[in-house]
Amino acid sequence: MARFGPLGPVGTVASAVGERVTRARAGYRSVDAPDGWAHTPTEALIVTTEDGVALHVEIDAPDTTSLSRRHLAGRTPTVVLVHGFALTMQSWVLQRRSLKHSGFRVVSYDQRGHGRSGMPDLERCTIDQLGRDLAAVLDATCTSGPVVLVGHSMGGMTVMSYAGQHRDVVRDRVLAVALVSTSPGGDEMTEFGLGATAGRVVGSFGPTVLTRLSRHAGPIGVLRKMGQGVQDAVVQRWAFDSPVSTDLVQLVGDMIFGTSFDVMAAFLPDMDALDISEELTALVGVETLVINGAGDLITPPSHSEEIVRRIPGAEHVVVEDAGHILQLEHPQVVTQQLLMLIGRAQRAVAEGLPVSDKPRVRRTVQDISKKRRVARAKSRRGGREAAS
């Protein structure tokens, strides 16, 4: 008689799938972050929002040994990184390391209900509120000097919301803005790469399903372990569009499933109805980078094109073989683009060049370095399989 695990035949099948998926990615550890994902900040603090939510905030002081004469002579901006839906500040870990090493002060934080930040009143899980939360973080950590705002996915929506709420601060202190894999809202927000009909169904029923799942955290935890490969396949499908390691898939899965289903459910209706296109006028005149993956199923390039259309002089960079979580899938490309953005903004200020007078630039780039790492990993894995 067949013997099954605690979830019966479904669990056994999921476990078998998990083993196959894990073996398929076993050779890609060196593709992503050979130094791991841990990061120790210079300072950690709590910022309390207007409605009493405790936000976990971390500050990375610049590596002064790498400061260039340009940094020492001028006003070096603080770079503020805002993470996306169901993620945490750890999604920015590789950019934090690089920006710190490049001589920039970096501020990161977990959004309300995410990571180590406090649980909010679910009625206050809105993009408008996230814009006010960003204001509280800036007031506590960036009291003077220029800032660069960088937002991924829901974090990009947070930056756009903040800009609309604080146009004077944006005009006076925001040196540059980077909007990564994000959207100003609109009809395609709930399609999730499924097409209009199926996407609307998911968008309509998603909050209810997530609320029900929140009541069964124990069984879901068991299912995650038994069906690791199923979870990994889902994460791979929606987060990435190129080979990544098991460790990276696990990292993203931990962030997603570490987020309360109640919080996810509370944010979804607001994002479904979101339309902050008019807030983009606050960024006219600010050096702006809009970057996304060509294979992003959640916020495809069409969303980025709408942002660029409304911000004269914005640069649009599309990364090939890239999905939604661009900063972890192609970290070197994202970091390079952020450094180039800051450099352009500093030159524009120094030379008195109006940003809005620039022509629109749209570029498609490839992560050649990663392609080489993947090719080497495949070659090594093929050699090991042949030897065995």
C-alpha cells in the first residue's frame, strides 16, 4: 500500500516536483550573489507614522574611502530605496552595497505591514497613505540636502504618490527619481500577465482568497515545505525571466510568504482602482529614469511608456530577459543605471540644463555579464553530469 506524507498524494507529487526544480537550479548559485544576501546597516531606527505605525528604517553611511573629488566638492545626495508589494527592504540589498561603496548615503525601510515594520489598520493600506509614510521617513532621515528617490513596483507608486503630495519639496530637494518595474495605474493593473478576462477575475477575487488564506497559515506553511518546487515555479514565473539560483527564489519566496495575507488583501483593491497619472506632473523638470523588464508580467513595458509620456526628458530603459523583480535578477544593470541617473542629474544642475528640454530616450539593454555567468554555470553543470 502506498504511503503518503502529511498532505497525502498532493503533497507527495508537490515534493517530487520540488526535487526536480531544485536540481534544475542547483548550478546557478554563482549567477546571483556569491556573497549572500545578508547586510548590516550603519544605523537602524523606528519612524512612527501619523497613524502610529512603527516603520523599520535602516541607514547605510557612505564608504568614505571611495568618495571621489566630485563627491567631496559637491552636495552628495541621499538615495532612498522603497520596496514593492509583498517584499521587504532586502530586495534592495545588492544596490545598498554598491551605492554605499560608491560614496552615497542610503536610506531603506520596510513599508507598513511588510518585513519588520508594524501592522497597520487595514483600512489605511493605500498608496496615498504610503506616500505619507515616505514623507515621515524623509522627515526623520533626510533633514537637509538633495535626495534621490528610487521605488520598485508598489514602491514606485509610493514615490509618485509622495511627489503629488509634496510638489514643493520635489522641486527644491529631489535631485532625481528612478521608477523601477512600476505603473501609474490603469486598466491593466489587475491583469497580472493573464490577459484582460482572467486578470479581472483574479483582481476581483484575490482579496477574498488572500483573507481566507490568512486563517490557515499553519497548513500553508506545511504546503510550502512539501511543495517547495511548486512555490519556486510560481515565484520564477512572476518574478524573473532568466535563470536564477535556488537561493534567490527562496529569498523572494520568503519575503512574499512572510507578508501577511491580510495586508496583501487590503492593498489589492486600492491598486486595482489606482490612477495616479496626474501626480506625474510633479516630476516634470526632475531627472527621471523609468526602467523595467521586457518579460515583466505584472507591470509590462506599456505601463512604463505611459509614465515616460507624461514626463518630458525621462529616460526609458528596457532590460531584455528580465521579469518584475529587476533589481535582484539583474542587479548590476540596475545599479549602473542608478549611478548614471545620478551623474546626469548632477551635471544638469551644475550646467544649468533644463531636464524637460532633453529628448526622450528609450534604450533596450542586455545583461551581458549575467549571460556569461549563466553560460559558465551551464557548462560546469554539464561537465559534472557527464562525469557522473
